[in-house]
Amino acid sequence: MAWLAHVGLGLALGLFGSGLAALVALTLFVDRVTVPACEKATPAASDREAAPFAFDPEERARTFVRAMADDDYETAYGMLALEQLGRSGLCEVGLEGFWRVVAAEHPDLIAIETFSPLAYDAASDHLRVVLRLSMRGNGQSQESRRDAYTAINLTPDGRIGWFSYLSILTDLGPAPESPPPPYAPPGTFDAYRVTFGRAPWELDGTLTVPKGQGPFPAVVIIGPGGGFAGESPNRWDRDVAQGLATHGVASLRFAERSVTHALAAARRPTFTLAEEYVDDALAAIGRLRLTPRVDPTRVYLLGISVASFAMPRIASLDPDLAGLVLISPSSGYVWDSAWRMQQEHAKVDRTVSESEQHSIEVLKARAAAIEAAARGDGDPKEHGVRIAYHLDLATYRPENVARYLPIPMFVIFGDRVGVTPIEDHEAWLTSLRRRGDAAFRAYKGHVHGLFDVSKARPPALRSVGHVDEEVMIDVAAWIDGDWPELSCDEVEHWYAGCNGG
């Protein structure tokens, strides 16, 4: 659900690792005198009659990148979905400037490979392709090869609805794999592969169970889904699962339907939050309850970021759920997520530029139009979304639903600027403030995925890190009922751990 409908040069300084918590959007403009291609090109027209995503998305993304590498900018400009890019004309997009930074000192593109699984972002109705671009300098040897990474979002009719550059050319070779977290020795838990769910949407998951007889409390872990797939080599879900196991908590983690079955999901005429998260999470909870050495009466749901948006609805459908752990949870209406996130990203350098403010205003206007269409005023086809998703959420605010859930909740945030809008913190605290079974904690210097970046430096996508061990200690303590009795009336209590009652 985290969707950005503008063109930017995104330096994703470790979405869930060291560096910034999410894409920092920089828009490069080039001298229009030097870019005649944008003046000659005509952006592809929307074809609302075509079946959604009736093409090869990876091949379309490669075609776009190859056109820029071959200086065929007329073709590249012609592939853009201009109405979704937040610009009034093609020349404002500045593809030449974008590619100049991607190529940097290594302009020779020698290979294009798919870097991560295809992912579907239902809120924006985009398919996301992340490509690894193997490059080298002119006349240089193979040893000088460097990899760049770009994320490309495709609209249902095959146009480019958004793109970004995800890493800085600093490291030789491919991005490293994140090793297991040092705080989770392999001998302290067992891990099993399992399959669950109904055809044709079966999912593969990993059960992680502490050594010992049990029965252990357990969590189903749901991640950020298709909107953020492939932006980091870090394994947030694995770190949490193995870290919790060392503190006596079992887990089941899995890739959501929007990633495992991305193309099939995108091609469905309607796709709602139920298909995106709810049905699969409920199936995972049921599977976890049947796991040997797991206490079926103490199964919790743990999610991060956009996944937390779905958690109150999931919990409302399972009265036996033991509680919720919400990490960097979203709040508000789904259509406002894009401009609010872009506004937060713009604060990273403490200056909101004119182009950044323009993007924010464009996204605000688009959100208002989608909201109006979802509530029966306007034509949803004009806004590039399949309205069924937004109709389903027209009255849904997760923090409001959570307020009336009769189960304990633990809400966690990092306080790093540019991560989660402060309005989200305030909305959840306000909604749960008078509940004695609602616990809160803020982590100083931590980003969205609870990585400690207070002493970190770039580079970005390549930066390998781990979720702070203190987070797992706190979650396990909360599950065991060992939590400070401090109220959340004082700011310092947030950092020590507090409760809303």
C-alpha cells in the first residue's frame, strides 16, 4: 500500500537496514534545450479496455532500461504513464538526468537481471520489478564491473507508472546476502518449511520453534508486502523470527500472496485487502495453532508498516487471537498513504524543495480524487486504480478498529525522521490511550524496520544489518506479561516502555 506516483531518483538508503528508512525522492531536471527526445515523444495512451497486466512485466521493464542505455529516449519517454508521474509534461521528467546518475562513472550496461521477485501493490495497482544492472566503465576490465539497482512500477496497460534508482555505485559485485543475526545461534531453534492456504493461492512458510518441549507462545509474522518488495538484501522477517526463538517465542513467516502470486493477483479484476493480507494471515494463524510445541491459546499476530494496516481487520475475524504486535503501524485512510509518506521523506534533509512540494501536492490531489470516487463521486478510471480495493476501505481506519478489539496490543515505533509520519504515532496513541492492555515503546535513532542507524553511514541498498536485538527482547517480555507500568503521559516513558491506561 505504500505507493508513490511520482518520478524520482530514489536513494533507498536501506529501507529496513542502515541508512534512511525509505526512498528519498530527488527529482532531476535537465536543460530542455538538450533533450529534444521529450519534445518529440508522445506518451502511451491508457487502454482501459485491455485485460490488466496482459504482458510480460519483466520484459517491459527491461525494454525501458535498455532504451535509456541505448540513448533511445524517444522510446523511453513514450512508455511513460504521464498522468501518474506528477508532471504536466514529458520534459519535466528528465529521463536523461535520471540515467546519467544511474550510469555515473560506469556507463557501459552489460547485463540486466531480475533482482527480486515480482510484486503487486494493490493500492496503486502497479506491478513492481526490481532490476540489477551490471555496468562497467568504457574500456575497463570485467573486474571493474559494478551493479546498480532500479525499481520500476508498471501500470495495468504496461506503461511506466513510477521508477527509482535504489543504490549508489559503491561496491563491486552483487549485493551481499544478509547473514543470520548474531544474536540467534542456530542450535537454539528448529526451522521447518511448511505449505498452507487454499488452491490456487498456496503459500510456503517457515516455522521457527525454540528448542525444548514447550508449549511456546507464537507469532504469525506478516511483512510489508508488494509495495516494498526487493528494496533491501536484509531479512527483517528472518531476524525477528530467529531473535524471538532465542527468547522462547515460536513463529511462522511467509511471503504474501502479492509477492508469491504477484502476476495472478494483479490480473484479478478485483483485489481487496482480504486477498492482499487477511485470508492468508488467518490461514497462517490456523496453521501455527496446529504446530507441535506451540501453545494454541497464545498465538499473536506481528506485522510491520503497511501490513499493520490490515492487522485490526484480521484480528476482528479471529476472536481467539492472543494479541497484536504492531511495528511502525500505518494509520488513516489508505489513499492518503502516498502523500503522507512522501512528505515525511522530504523532511530527511530538513528542507522541502519546490519539486518535492510539487510531488506532495500532486499526490494529495490524486488522493482526494480517489477518495471521492470511492465514496461515489467521480469516475475511478480517471485515476489509474481499480476502485474495488478502495471501496472496500472507504470507511476503514486501522487505529479506529483497533480501539474496540478486546485483545492486548503492543505498538512500536522508531523515531528517526523520514521513517513513519509522526501523525501515525499520535493517531495510535490517541486511539489506544486509555487502554491498560495497550503497550507502547519508541526506539531512539531507529528506522522503520527497527534497525539502529544512529551511527550508520551510507551506502544504502547494499548495507547489511539486523533488527535490533532489544526489539525481540521487548516483544518476548511483553508476551510474557513483563512490561513497565509507566503511563505514556511523559515522553521519556515512551523510550522506557509504557502503557496507555
